[in-house]
Amino acid sequence: MSATEVRDSIIGQKSKAFAIRVVRMAKYLQQEKCEYVLSKQVLKSGTSIGANVRESKNAESKPDFIHKLEIAFKESTRRNTGWNSCTKLTIFPKQPSTP
């Protein structure tokens, strides 16, 4: 898979958009809430998702490709843990549920 194919793939587009949102969220946490520990954790895991997706293009084999994408998935789980911590600590208000 070429760099252009990864960049133009759905997962490439979504991971890039997600990384931009994560950077904005970390900035908000640091500037508005003075929360530095969680913001760094969320920033590292949220931006590494896209990095692992891009790295998968250089996989040496199909199992290596799958492994790199599994790492991206694990990082998304870690990011979700940080987000849940922010919500439970009332750093972010809970989103209203939609029917």
C-alpha cells in the first residue's frame, strides 16, 4: 500500500481528523482546565493512532500489517480510558443521550 493510498483511505482520513480533534482537546484541557497529566496521556495515545496507521503501509508482511493496526486499536482503547476519566471527574460534562 503506497503512502497516497494510506492517506486517502478511510482509516487514514479518519485517524488524521481524529488526531486534530485530540490536539484541540488536549489544548483545551491544558488551557481551560489546567489538567496536564490526562491531556498528555490523551494526546499521546490519540495521535499515535494515525502514526500506527501510516506505519502499517510499510509492513513487511500481512501479519505485520495486521499487528500495526492492532496497535492503533489498542491506542484508541487507551484514549477512550482517558476520555472516560475526564467525564467521570466532571472535567467534561456528560453528553445528553439522544433517542
